[in-house]
Amino acid sequence: MLTSYYRSGDAIRSRCVSDIVLTSTLDVPMTSERVLADWQRETSSQLALEPGDVEAMPLARTQVRWPEYKRCVQIMSDWTSSLGLRDVLADSDVALMACRGARYHHDAAQYGDAAFCNLFLSEDKGLDLHFPSTGRRIPLTRGTAVIFDTGQPHAVIRRNSTGFSAADFAPDEDYIQIFLTWELPIEDAHVGRALDVVFDVARSTALQLDEEQLWLNGAPAVLCPESGRWHRPE
């Protein structure tokens, strides 16, 4: 059992980590050639993404240069509303991200108070979003939408791979995925209910901690970035 110890105001609270992944493929518009060229310049010259890197992109420039951006957000908002999340998307921070694959990781040490809500904007490049705890693989195509607990381990790997390997991402091939991401507050009643999150599952331990972290079966654990398997810290 995974337990997320996250900051809530001035205190550290505990909660279970949900293994629920909400997903759909939405009919979002194709990205314009102008914006695609802009993304390509940014990822190659400014970010210089290495295999496994996940980095933020300039969102404001895309908003200005791509009139269909607002339509994408509205389509995403309609989907989240259909899940019972009401206006939570509009009230959450949004960022534009790029990844060239992603090693197995979790984000509970920084975003334990949130769930991630992602909308992928790139075409299918033979990559899957993989959740090793459940074995679930979601093909990443234009319009792939997902909501999942930040504490749930995940990676972006090649579709024919069983784990993450930098060698799978040849420098002369385009494996970059661009996506929008929102941080949904996990303590929002609608978000917590949609992911079936149980709060304050380890009150006594939470009182002894002063920073966010993720524990496995009552003790700290480390995630292997290549396989997604857990092991005890050395």
C-alpha cells in the first residue's frame, strides 16, 4: 500500500494513493504547422531534451499563436465536467510540457496535494503511458486525456518495451510528446471522490514528518527508474 504524506496548509497529512486512472480519447484539433515548428525549435535548441526528460514549455506563446488552444481547453473542461469535477479545471494551474519519454517516477514528493490531469497534443509516436503498479498501458495519441494520482508511479515508454531504456529513444527520431497538464487539488471533494482517495490513513506518522514523501507498506521506498519496481533505500 502506498501512502502519500503531503502538505496541507501548515501541516503534513496522510492519504492513500489511488490506482484509478481516468482516461479518454478526445476529439481535439490538429496543431497548426506554425505551432509545431515553434515547438520543434523550442525542444531542440532551448530544451535539448535527452531521453527521459520532462520539461516545461512556454505556454503564453502557444496561446497567442494557436487560436485552437481555447477549444482544446474547452473540450478538456467538458470531459472533466462529465466526470463530476465541475469547474475544478478552470480553477487549477495549467502548464505546457514536453517529454522525450519519461523514466519511472512519482511526483508525490512535490505534488502530493494534487492529481495530474493531462491532455496530449502530439500525434501517435509509438509511446505508451505505463503504470507499473497495475500494468496498465495507455497509448499516447492526439487527444489522449488522463487523470491520475501524482503518487502513482508512471513512465512514458516505447510501445514494444517492458521498461524504460534511453537506448529506445534514438537521437535521429522524433519521440517528443507535447501535453497540457493541470494540477487538480486532491482535497477537492469531487477530485477525491473520483479517484476514491481516503485521507488521514496514518495520522501518527504524519505528525512526525516535516516534508512531503511517499511510503510503501509503512516505510520509505525507492522506485527504480528503468523497471518501475520498488526497493528499500540502502
